[in-house]
Amino acid sequence: MKTQSKFTIASLLLFLFLAPMAQASKPVRIATIGASPNINKNQSPEALVEQMISFWQGQLNQVLNSKLDLIVLPEICDVPTGLSTAEQKIYVEAKKNKLSDFFAKIARENNCYIAFGSLHNTDKGLRNSLILLDRAGKTAGTYHKNFPTIPEMEQGVIPGDQSPIFQCDFGTVGMAICFDLNYDELRAKYAQQQPDIILFSSVYHGGLMQGIWAYSCRSYFVSAIGVVQLPSEVLNPLGEIVATSTNYFNYTLATINLDYELAHLDYNWDKLKKLKAKYGDAVSIHDPGKVGSIMITSEDKAITAKQMVKEFDIELLDPYFDRSRMFRKKQMVLP
């Protein structure tokens, strides 16, 4: 009994020691590919499916040697472009799960998550979805486009009404598809939940809206745009582009660190100096300029960014804004 107690105590101490380490310095290796399948559509639906598989195998081969944690692909990437509504319907029925099975095989063989856009039939009808596969090729989550365009809905696409957050082994992800980016009510839901990463599959870029989403949700933002002329990008939680595809390469790779906290410079100047003085290269304090907000990232496997800011009593961004709201409320002069 005494031996068992010692073992239990030792296990508990080991867990308490390793728990913060598991969360500190959380690098995630990501690839995003922007491509529109260029295939010969004048073939049978079954032949089109095989062409699509061959196309995406070639695209994925560009990044699969990079030991990735996550690959993000564009909206409806499992359907060829240029099909009429009638042709598209026949194709969707013919493809069944063949493309999703192909992506699952890639995820399993390369030990990575894959998020891909799919037009598919469900028990509730036709959906435009973003499907997340885990490292074993199993479905880890499905997001249905909340705001399809009017033409999409006229063609039978049913809108979703949920904004789920999915847990991966590296962190949490939220999702949005194309036209969704225009709707503040959806963004507000994610801003409340603050996932580590927002995955955005689209055939529309969104411009400044990408940065607005990243900053307001306090999340990394990864876009995969199915128009090769438009960049697929990775933005940090301050809304800055940290990686992008180019006119020469339709993909980009990025390693992002999810062990971060956002703070404001107000009331924190001296504390930030002391933080940097103590931890040196073990902490990154990034100022994008012009907004007053900064990102504190732990580069140390033994201590988290949360522990660092707590040690120096650094007030984080949202609590500071909330404190300002409360102070303003007290100062209001009622008529």
C-alpha cells in the first residue's frame, strides 16, 4: 500500500511537471495550397473522379516531404470547375466518398491533419462543407458553410447554422468558407470562442477581412484560395501576413507557435522590459506597430506564455479592454 502511494505521488508529480511543458512552445507546421483543378471535363463522371484524385496527388506532392501537422485545401476542392448544375449533380453522386477516402489515405500515410472543402450530399441535403481529417484519416469535424451565396442556395445548397470548434492534438480550430467572411455575426461567435487557428477555404480572398477576423478572434488565420491568381496565406493573431503563396508557387509553408498571449502596451511597458530581460530569446515580444497591441510568444519548452505574463503581472488585451469599459461606465454622467 505504501509502495502504491509512492507510485501515485510520483506519477502526480511527474504529471504536474510535464503538464506545463506539454503546452509551452507549441510549434505547428502548416501547408496551404491554392489550386483549381485543371482537367478534361468531357469524360464520364467516374473518369473525372480519377482525374481529380490524380490532380490533388500532384498538388500534395509539393508539400508532403515537409513533415506537416496540417494541410488546408480550398473550397469545394473535390469538384471540377466548369460543370453545369446538372453535370455537377451527376458528378457529386458519382464521386461518393472517393475523394474523401483519398484525402484520408494521405492524412494517414503522412501523419497529418487535412482540411478540405467538399460539395456533398447529406441526410439533410446538399452541403458546402469544410471537412477536417485527423492524423489517422478519421473525420475530426465538419463545418457547413453558414452563408452560401444566393446562387448556391438556388442550386440546392443548404446553409449551416453552427460555428463549432474542433480539438486537434496541437490546438483548437474554427472554420469559415468563402462568403462567410462577410458576416459579423459569425465572426462574433468565433471571437467569443477564440480558437487557436481559423481555417478559411474559399474561392474569394476577402482582402482586409482576413486580418479583421484574425485580430478580432485573437487567432491565427490560414486561407486556402481556389483561384491560383489569388494568394493563399497565413496570418498571425495581430492580422499580419506571415506566409503566402506567390505567382510562382501556389502553396506556402509556415511554422506557427500557438503558445502566445496578446497584450496592450498600456501599463505594461516596464513589465515587458523585465520579461525580456529575464527570458531573453526564450520569449518573443512582437509589435506590429500602429495598434498598441503586442504578441508575447514562449519559445521555451519549459514555461508557457501564460506563465510568463502571470509572473510579471502583465495585463492581457481583452481584460484591459474590459477594464477600460468598466472605468468608462463609472465615469459616465447620467442625464
